[in-house]
Amino acid sequence: MADPYAYKRDTKLQARLSAEVERLAKLPANSVCADCDERRRIRFVSVTLGVFLCNRCYGLHRALGAHVTRGKCLGLDAWKPEEVELLRAVGNVKAAALYEARVPPDLPRPTAASPDREVAAWIRDKYERRRYCAAAAAPQAEKAATEYCEARPARQAAPATPPTGEMDLLSFADFGGAAATHAAPQ
């Protein structure tokens, strides 16, 4: 059986992939945060969405969970070739074309000066709820990001209160993490 972590120990591969990610981060479109337009040095990426992020937005992405977005640090983490390929294929401009295709013109986009709660709401609407995803299929280079938008059904808003009585533990997350009461076995 092949070692699934061999790529981490391949120093030549890691040096090449790290250099490629650093080069991509220096491109003008990727040197600005994909979510808040922060212009300071971008140090993080979402390897599942293909976007480059500032420190604050990286933290907000982590709060969404790995099922929505998984981040890595430019200078510290090991890279899989397919993660770097996604970053190369998507990037901030193509991701914005896909994830922000249907943003209402009157909806203000958050900035680096926006409060965390506004940026967090924007990120949830943009990636988790996919409120602004393009309806049409995107070009071939955006295939992975498009599949993300189309393959995963948008999460429904959590009910105000969880149902009472017995509850399946797997559906616990569907109620916003609120504590539920369990009926005693009869």
C-alpha cells in the first residue's frame, strides 16, 4: 500500500510547490484578500476554494469548518500537488467571478475596515450558503470551484429552536448547534 503522506517528506516536491504558491500569492489579483480586500501581505489560502486570504478572513474561514473551506499558511504547511493546481486554476479573480456572480448591486462588499461580524456574514453567505454563486457553468479552469457550488446543496437556515423529544445526533448540526432535549426511552 502506498504511503498517502509521502508528498510531505519529498523535500524537492515541497520546495517546488511552496515556490509556486508564493509566486501565485504575489500576483496582483491574489495579493489582495478575496473577501475583505485587505492589501497587506496575504499569508493564507483556502485549498478547497482556491482563494488567497488575509489573517482575519483566514480565521473566519476556519470558523466555517473544514467541510466548507480548509486553509493553509503560505510559509508553514506542506502542499499537495492538486491543492497548488486548484490555486493556479482558480485564484481570487476567477473565484470572485464564480462566488460573487449574483451579488445584488445594492449590497455593500466588506472592506478591511469592516467589523468582523459583517465580514463573517459575507463569508458565510458567499461560501457556505452560496447565495451569490453563478447559475451557469463556469469555464474549464474553474471546474473544481463550480463543482463545489453545484454539488453541495445550500444549507438551510437553522430553525429558531430545535425540535423537542428524541433527536438523531447526526442532525444536531442542522439546528445551529443548539442543545437538544432527548426523550427518555420508554
